[in-house]
Amino acid sequence: MSTNSDLPAANAEQALSHLTLLRSVRALATPAARPEINTALAQVDADADAADKAGFDVVVIGAGFAGVSAARALAAMGLHTVLLEARDRIGGRVWTETFDGEQVELGGTWIDQKQPFVWAETRRLNLQVVSDAPPQRAIFPTPNGFTTFAAAEAFAHHATLVDPFFEGSEEYFPQPFNPYARLDLITPLDQLSMQDRLDQLNYSEADKLFIDQFAGGFTGSASTIGFTEMAHWWALAGHNYDGLAGVNTLRPAIGSVGMLNAILSGSQVPLRLNSPVNSVVNDGRGVTVTTRSGKVYRARATVVATPVNLWNSINFAPRLPSEFTAMSTQGIGVRGAQKFLIHVRGSDLGRFYAEAPAGSPVMVVFPFQERADGTNIVIGFSADAAFDPTNQQALQQVLRQFVPDIEVLAVRAQHWGRDPFSLGGWAVRAPGVLTGPMRTLQRPLGRIAFATSDIALGWNGYMDGAIESGLRAATHIAALLRGRSSDEAQEQFVASAPVG
């Protein structure tokens, strides 16, 4: 262990034994029925407090895919690490729940072989992956109203409209996991919005309507989405329509949080739930992290693995640079982002997919489960912060634009913009962000490194990007604490990273 700090390093094996004992004791019996258990629990909690006060090498803030990946990597490198999570669960913007007897995802869901970091985890953990069945029919807006097409016909036409958007992407994004490889080419393109690019293509009004959701649906307006955001995903998916269209198909059978638990389980990292952070103070020799409840953690470094939108909710000393605070105010996670599972009934529903024009209360509906009783569970998305999908009558009225006789039986919704520990959902870069502040956000600030899918070099907004960002942060911190060059460590990370 590096001696470039005078902070004490606690015994990792002792901390693990405390955590293991705590889990075992809590599982033995109800404390009320076993007085001796109360004594044991009190001793374990006291020992955990003592271990916390002894200090850590690294405090990781946030137990989503970025934070868990960083914590596991740091522990594997022999650094005594503690993981703080504000919620009473791990996952962050990934949340596996049960709805009407089905395992469902209220947040991040899909993985793909083109996403090397998350795919490497599925192989390492030997996880089963399931594929969502494709839709049988697709409903798109047309000048004559919503029209139903055979799915193959609709997506074939959709492809002819999407392909021209990204003509030349092999030149300006030749290395998708290094989006700055042709900075000379992407800098002017990064100033364009998706609306700017759509206007350049001179499509008919009918075709503009058909592709309106693709251009602007993620935020509700194509003018707020950076062209290079969509072009980057296009490049990561193989520079082709089929690659991009197929990304949201596969998912871990045990659920996204099940996968995250599997990653964390072998890490020997103590987890502290219900621990929202109030402040992070870097005094040059180490970092002091204080939770809202007043609990103090002293460490040699920290990884802040929260969404960008949350950075301004933490009191940093010294203050974060203006690029960080401005982007936290502007937001990368879409503040109106909502995802909802809907149990529906209707005649001949089948596996239908539906899109509405950007800005509609329900922007897209995915098929999910066809049930034996003839009902379906479908997935809905909205970027409209004011829309309330739990109002079943209002939701049903919107869905009947697509399927006139559909009936909403039940809804389970998550408004990510109103979640105090997310303040937004899926990541979308605005025009100018990639070649502007993003390059600064991706760099650590000495003993503080940041990790979130929002700032990934690759699949931003996906679990893969979160893992990548977490591993990059861990690489920097490990290099710092061992007196090595962070740049050299990052080069080694790139060389050893899985290839999609």
C-alpha cells in the first residue's frame, strides 16, 4: 500500500467478517424473540462503527452500476473501500421490482454483446440472458392519424429515414470508445441538434412525422438533443440501423439488480444503505465524507458515483469547477423521464409497438409480456414531467390513440425526475456538450473521481457506460494512491478493456 498519506488503513478482512456476521446474525431469529441476538447486533454495529472511524482507502458514493463496479475493482486491487448508498436499496437508476406477478424493470433494463463491459460481466458471472420477443405490428403517426403497419414494413421504412442522418459516421466516429479521435470533424457536428440535422435532410412532412419520435422523443424536443449523442450511439452499435435497433432486446434473466448484487457479492466491500451524503471535503491529504445524518468517513480518496444532476446537492470543498456545477444545473439525465409498466386488456392486442410525435405524454410503448389470460403487460415511456401515468383514465385515453379499445387494468410507474437521488432519468447530451464541458467532466479532480453513465466515453446512458465509468474512476484512484501516473494507468486500462 502506498505511503503517500498519513491516514490509517483499516483491516479489510476484519471489516468483511463484521459484515458477514451481521448478515448471519440477522437471519437467525427475530430479535424480540431472542434477547441474545439484540446484544450480538449491538456489538456488530459497534464494531462496524469502529471500523468506519478507523478510516478507509476509498469511499465510493452511490451503489448503482458505476459505484459498485468502482468499489469492487478498488477492493480487488487491495484498497480498503466502503460503499455508501442514499437509498434503502442498491441500483440507482436501475430498479427491479414485481408488478402483477411479473419481474419488471423500472429503470435500466437492456444489455447487448456490443456493450463490452456489461457483456464481460455476464460471462464472468455466467448469467443467463433472455431476449424480448419482437413486435408483430407497429403503430406510427402519419398525416392521416396513427396507422398500424406490419412490424417489418414499418421498421424497413424507418431504416430508410434513419440511415441518412449518420452518413459518414465511420469518418467522424472511427473509434466509438474514443469519441474525440477526430475532434476536428466532430467539433462542428457537435453544435448541431437533432432538429438541425433533420432540417438538413429535406424530408417530406409525412416522413418527418414518421421519424419525429426518433429525432426528439428522448427529451420531448429534437432541438434539445445533440446530433452527436445519437450519432455516437449509432457508431457504438456498428454504424448501422439493425445494430442500433437491436440494442434494447436482451436483458439478464435475474434482473438488472440481480446482476448488480452478483457483481457486489464477491467484492468484500461493506455497504452502508440509507446514507445520503451531505459534504465531501478534500484537504489535499485525504477526503472527509459526511452523511446527512452526521456520520463521518475519512479516506485517502473518493469516487462520486452519482448522476451528474445530483452533484450540486452535495457540498464540495473546495467547490467544484464551474463546468461541473453548470452541467449539474443544466442536467444530463432527462428531468421529465418516466417509465411505467401497464397491465392492459383489449381485443387482439398482440405484441404491438407504438410511437407518438415528440412531446406527446406517452412517447413510445414496447411490448413485454403476453399473458395466458389474454391480457398484456406493456412498457411505456414519457419525457413529459407533468404527465401522471398513475392516473389510469388519463393514461388509457392516451393509449387509445394507438389501440382504440385498450383498457388499463393496473400501472406501476417511476418518475425519475422526482426521485431525490436521481433528479432525472436516461442520459441525453445537449448540443455542444460532448466537445465542450464533457471532456472536463470526464477528468478526475485529484483525490475525487467521478463515475456515472452520464459521462461515459462509450455507451453513455446505459449500464455498460456506468461500468466503464466506474472502472475508469477506480483506475485513476488506484494509480493516485500508489504514486503512479494516472495517464499511464488509463492507457493500461484501455489496452486491457474488453472489446465489443
